[in-house]
Amino acid sequence: MRIGLDIGGTKIDGVAVAPSGAVLDRVRVATGSGPDAVLANTLRVIRSLVDRTGTPTTAVGIGIPGLIDHETGWVRHAVNLGLSEVALGPLVADALGVPVQVENDVNVAALGAAQAMQLDGPRAYLNIGTGLAAGLVVDRRLWRGARGNAGEIGHVPVLADGLPCVCGQRGCLETVASGSALATAWPGHAGNAATDLFDCADAGDPTAIAVRDRFVAGVASAVRILVVTVDVESVVIGGGLAVLGDRLLAPLRACFDAAARSSPFVASLGLSSRVLLAPTDQPLAALGAAFTAPESAIAPA
Amino acid sequence: MRIGLDIGGTKIDGVAVAPSGAVLDRVRVATGSGPDAVLANTLRVIRSLVDRTGTPTTAVGIGIPGLIDHETGWVRHAVNLGLSEVALGPLVADALGVPVQVENDVNVAALGAAQAMQLDGPRAYLNIGTGLAAGLVVDRRLWRGARGNAGEIGHVPVLADGLPCVCGQRGCLETVASGSALATAWPGHAGNAATDLFDCADAGDPTAIAVRDRFVAGVASAVRILVVTVDVESVVIGGGLAVLGDRLLAPLRACFDAAARSSPFVASLGLSSRVLLAPTDQPLAALGAAFTAPESAIAPA
């Protein structure tokens, strides 16, 4: 049995996974803030899963939002969790006596989506949350790139005169196609800016339609860059904004179909059939964390 | 001994390569036009290399500009060579009784550069010729992507109101950062538009400086997209415009350094040290053709 954890800003989502891939049990607790609370709650979830299943775990995988050194298991920065320079992997490995792998949250969600959707070959998982980033997976294994940064597509500039980005550049894809971009472009909607925007656009509000179409065009750019540059077989849309479901997918495909009509090259890419939605009813990140590569896991000291 | 051929618009460049990677001999002949001439001249180069080295060849790799099916060895379209739907791989394999691999010319040049420069890990070879395209290589093996189209970065749109591209889109990178883009932006220079442009820019011509800087910014965009999306360790600049050498590399690095000053993210990428020039004194495409994967070669019937 393997355990996968998705440590998010508000909760830790843990699953126990059988060698077959079947989810045996699932536990969720509040994350807390700061290294002591996060470590204690992490161990609590793991021990709870072991107790409830009555099965020892052979490995633990952890996904966490922030800058991770997957080789050492250290969390460099995870601002939302109050973590900076924390040896999370080694600490958990030492406490439990099993190998632990720590990964970026988008990467584990990418692995989880490939696993849950049974996608082989090269695939991208495009996470549209507060930010915009992709995880690349080849045959259900992570493609990390030379320095562990593959898929940072949110920081490709696409508008010469665009908005300033948190990264210091201007007009990055993240300034157009992300939750934070929608919150800026459709302000004053404290609940879910995306749902509200799409509702207003559906109701015919011309400003909402323009904002929505600009967002969809940005997502389309991200998908196209991934397909043209990496030639992934498909791009799976995930993250918080994947709850938009077909309301996002339909205009996205319309955008690709319009481009295909004027460009034989775009038509040859077959983009409409290469963009997929991640399932929103499964703990993809926790599931993917359980499938992170065991051979590079941090062994207990 | 393996033989690698670079079939170009004007000449066929062939090398015989020892198992050590050493180039044993090199033969060049005019390509000719149409299937009969190209096939006859291809066989002539191969037989000449076998005769001159006195060594039988165990495999042949061929690089050719155009749309190739590397699995079947068919050339779908190679407009400059007058080829359309030609079974080049099977025909050469049958004539010589050795396995033959046919590849896109940019892909074989990418392999040749990785081999000649001894580059391991993930690398991109950015070919700036008439068009703009990249070949991706991981540990000196081609990364073709899901459908054999990885690295088609020339057709990523970067300017919303840009020039029409041959692909049917507008503002593609190829409309900014390619030999054809320079010929359009700096017209009336029949010899080498790039060299003339850079000469005039160096002499202080403000129009030439503006055209050069726009070209360099386009190349910088291509490099940045490859590093950010694929996280290749380096991007090797090759193709016809690589003869610009340091005259291209110096402003390119200045462009990266300026972006790094305003963006910690760009600074963290270390782009200046990740862009390299391909050697211009070696037959990279022919060399790379000799190193194409033998396991997927077309066997003689």
C-alpha cells in the first residue's frame, strides 16, 4: 500500500492506494500553518490511513504548492503554508521509516490525472488555479526537464503591452488565463469570479463576454504552445477553474475550430480533440502523489 | 560503419562515421530534382563512401527538408526537391540491403549538434534558416513528441496584429525570427539579407537597428518558450543564420540580461548561459543522420 498526500492551503487530502491503483481510503484534515503544524497534521493523516486500513504503507508521496527540491525532499518556499526551507521529506521519512517523495502540487495532479484517465504517451496537465502552470507526463511518469521547471507556461509573455505579472515580466499567459487574472478583469465578485463571469456572459453582458473570450483565448494559447512545442498527445485542463467544465471547453474548442478554418497548420493539429477536462470528482493530486516515482524517493535516515 | 546523408535543396552531403563517432570520409554531390534524380544521387553518395572507405555500411540515416513519415521512411512532401509521396527509405533500403532511417532535416541537425558538442540531458536545437523550427534531443536521442511534430515553435503566434504567416496564422515567431522574415523586413538585398542587415545596424543605420532588434527579440522569445515550456538545459542556435555567430549571440544575451533585471523569474532561468551557437564548420545534419535511431530504421524488404 502507498499513501499520497495533497497538502493544500486549507486542507491536507490523503489517500491510501493499493498496488492495483484502487483507492482504499481517504482522510482530510485542516493543514494548519507553519512547519510544526503542517508536519504534525501530515503525520496525523498518514497514521490515520494506516490505522483505518490496517495496512502498513511502503511509501509516501506528497504534493505541495510551492518551490520544491524533489531530489532532497526540501520545501524551499510554500508561502500559503508558512513554510520556508523545511526538510519535509526527510522529517516524514524519519518519523515513519518509509521512503518519501515530495513534489510540486501541479506535478502530482498531472500524474494523478494521467493515472485516473489512463493516459499513456506524452501528456500535459494544464492547471488553471490562482496561477497557470502545466505538469508534463510521459507514460504516466513525470517529465521534469533539465532543472525541474518544465511546464512553467504561465510565464510565457504573449502580450507586448500586457499587464504586469507577479514574475516581473509583462503580459504573461498567467495575466490572461488564470484565476488571479479573472479576479483582476472581473473585480468585485468575492465568491467565484469565474462562475459569476461565465453566468453574466451567458446572460448576454457584453463586458462579461469580452472578458470571458479574452480568458478563453489565453487558455487556447497555452494549449497551443504545449501542443506545438512539446507535441503532447493531449492537454488535460485541471485546477480550480476546471469546475467550469463544458462552459470552458465549448468556447475553447470553438476558438480552435475558428483558428483551424484560417490555418491548414492549426487544422492539422486537431486541437479540439486534444483538449480534455480532468475529472473533478476524484482527489487527483493525492492520487498522483501516491504514484510519484519510488526510485527517487527520500529514504529514511 | 554508418552513413549519414543531408539531402538539401542544392547538394547531398554524406559522411561515413565509425562506431567511435569519428568521421571517416565525406562526399558531396548536386541533389538534382525529382524522385529519380534524388534517388540516383543518394545511392551515388552512399556507394562512393563505401568504395572510398573500403568498408561496408551497417545502416544509413537520411535527413531531408520536408514532411517525413519517419516510421515508414516515406517523404510526404519535400517541395524544394520536387518530391511528393516518395518511398525514399524503402527504396534505398532495398537497393543497398541495409536498414535506412529517414528524418526531418532539423531533427538530424539537432542530433548532430548534440553529438558534436557532446551535450547530454534535454536540449533544443533552434534552426534559424528560411523558416524557424526546433529539434528536441534528450540524451542524444530525438524527442519526437506524440505525433512526430515536437519543436514546431516557428508557428507559435506572438504578435496579435502581426504579419500573415505561410501557415495561415498571423504574427507567428517565424514571421519575426527567420531568414524569410529578414528578407521581408530588409528587402532588396539579394545576397545575404542577414549579414547586410547586421552590417548596416553596426554602421548605425536606425532602420537596420530597429529591424535587427526586432529579429533578435523574436529569437529570444523562441529560446525562452523552449526553456520555460520544455526546460531544456540549453538551446543551440543553428541553421543558415548561425553564421552570424557572436553578432547574433551578443545582442541575444543582452536581451536576456535586460529581461532578467526586471524579472526575478527570468533571472532564475539563467538564459544567457543556456543559449549556445552550433559549430558552423561541421556537417551537423549529415553527422546527426548517421546517429538516427537504428531500432526504428526501415529494414530492406
